[in-house]
Amino acid sequence: MFEKFEKLVNLALAEGFEKAEVYARAVGSFSVGVYEGYIENYSVAKRAGLSLRGLLNGQMGYASTESDDESEYAELVARAKENAEVLESQDEQFLYDGTEKLDWISSLNPELEKVTPEQKIALAMDLEKKCLELGGEGTRVASCEVGTDSSSCVMVNSLGLHRTFESNTAYAAVEVVIAQGDKQYPGFAFRFTRDFNELNVEELAKEALAEARKYIGAQSIPSAAMPVVMDKAAMRTMLATFAGVFSAEAAQKGLSLLGGKEGGNVAASAVTIWDDPSDGLGLAGMPFDGEGVPTQKKAVVENGKLNTLLYTLKSAKKAGKNTTGNAARASYMSTVGTAPTNFYIAPGKNTVEQLYQMAGNGVRIDELMGTHAGANPISGDFSLSCKGMKIENGKLTGPVEQITVSGNFYKLLEGIRAVGDDLWFGFPGVCSVGSPSVLVEGLSIAGK
């Protein structure tokens, strides 16, 4: 497995690189979408490639290719060399020299690899059919998709590093629309798992339909500052939007207000935020990061105190600290950046009903929209369209729409009064972000 990549590393050394590393990645995907009982789209894709990065005169040069032909290695080395020669970075650059044995190297479920395309198509058909059956008149299925993804990566460098990891996942997603008069009410549900048998058609259909029905008759509410229960999905969106502020590199560049605050309080005492690379949690676990460093579970924020930012080898050296194993590569073509793994607010002991009781009178926000334009990832300010449910005397009393929530992410963390027990993760990617519902004091709601 490692031999051909070692050849490339040795070739780079022979051409003058002081250190060199190869990162190879292969991904595969299958997806099928159905509409009105027919296959609407069908995709099977595979993509693989590798990148070479090497240290030359203090600069880290990169080059990548999709080719698996060893005869093209010389050209790849030449391109990496050209890249290094034009760079003028003042930052010290590193490759990782660890040779320790990892506790686990695979998240691959062999049984998932055996699931046939016919089984995936049948599940998508059944899911659409179940939504229409349970939804009844006025219900249509806007989209219905089932798929699987697989990924593998290999790392080899001139300091003796040898790493490999593979994983796979399955998913199902459906969006229904319920018509009531001249209004349309959408509802969405999805599941990601490594066990195809966990994709339960009836559960997904009921969840999507319930999501659509709960907003029938929604109205705006008067503008005011009020207690807000951020539903688990909404708070997950908020944390994902501002996850970059926990990057040490961002703080060092002045792109995060958390710079210099390690060891201090940055959130309410009810808040603990974990970065946990464990397998199976949010399906973004990795035994090693984008530099080959073993990953580790850590409380980034613990009972309100900022224990640590997320470090790579370079940002850790700048700060005089150790890396936290949070180097990330979105693909084989990417340079090394910073990202969490499974990043989530730790669940509390409160049920969501208890959060409503503590809120008294306010609103539950279920969905945030427009984060790409309405949130400033540096200052933390946000003003976002949203919808949810009204809370009166500690109970949900009706759906709310056409409202905007405004505030600041850093102040929101400080204003969390209580945390729910309903931890939930969104779509996994380079990282997976999760949150339970939380009660926040005094957010500004703009309505009618």
C-alpha cells in the first residue's frame, strides 16, 4: 500500500526537498433520487488523487494530481518545487514525525459495502410512497434521495509517518410539501448512519410530515427582546456558522475574538463544547488529522471556560503550545487548514419541556435562514430570518414565522441559561457539528 508513495517521497528528496509528504485520497458515492414513483436522478461516482507537499528553503510547496501513473511523479515534484520557490511565507513549516500506533484505523462497515443498488432504489421508492400514504390529500414529495459514500486516505512522509484510514456511510433524505389553501408548508427529514438497516422509512416519513404540519397557520409576533429556546437544529446551525472562531490560526490572524482568551470564561457555566474524534458519534471521526497527528477528545469550552483553541503544528508552534490534532484537508487538493472533528455542545439534564417552563414567555426557534449573508464570522454579529413556535406560560402555543433574530454569537454563549438533553448532529462533512436545545436569555426578535 505504501510502497509507491514512498517512491514519490524519495524522488522529492532526490530533487532537493528537505522533507516531503504524500497525501492520497479516494472517494466513492452512489445516489438515487425518485419522483412520483420513477427514478429522477441516478449517480455513481469515484474520484481519487494525491498531493505532494515538501519543504524547500523554508517554504512548503504543494502539487496534486488525479493520475495514478508513477511515470508522472517527476512532473508532480517539479510543480511542487515551482510552487515552493514563489512563496514568501514567514511562518515556520512542519511535517509530523510521529510513528506511534493508532488505536483504530477504520470506520468501514463491510456489510454496508454489500448493499446493492437495487436495495437503495427500493428504499427510496418506499420512502416516497410512505410519505404520500401517511400524508394524504394535499401532500407531495418534493425530493427523495438515498445514497452511500465511502472514503479512504493514505499518508506517507520522509520522517517515517505511515497512516491509513477508511470509512463509509449511508443516508436517506426526504422533503415533503403540504398544501393548505394557497400556502405550501415544507418539511424535511434525513438520517446518516453506517448501518443501512437503520434507515427507517416510516420514521423518516412521519418526521418530515410532522415538520411540515407544525407550521400550518403560522403568524408573526410583535417585536421584543425575549427568552429564546434554540431548538437543537437551530443551535447546531448557529454553532456550525461560527465554528471557525475556535481556530487558533484564525485568532492569530485577527479573525476571531477568542484570541488571548484561553483560560478565561467565554460562555455561561452551563456550556461545555467538545471536539470528539471518536468513531460513530457524528460520523466525522478520524484517528489522525490532516498532518498525521493522532486526534484527541477535548473540552474546548468546559463549564464556560475556554480551555483551548484548535491548533495545527504551525499555529501551535507560533503560540508555544502543542498541536491539538485539528489540521484538516477537505480533499487531496487542499492545503492544510484547521477544523474540528465531531464538534458539539454537551447535552444537559433538562428536557425540552423544562426549557419551555424556564423560558416562561418567549419563542422557540426551529430554523435559521440566510447564515451566508446574515452572520459575520469575525465579529459574531448575526441577524437571521427564522421560524419556530411561540412559548406562553411555559408551553408551546402555536407556530411563528416571518420573524428575525438578532444578536452576537459570543454574547449568546454567555447568555445560555440551560441546556437540553436532546443532542443532535447535522450533515457530516470535513467536520460534523451537533447541539442540544438551549435556553438563551434576552435575544432580540423582530416581527410585526
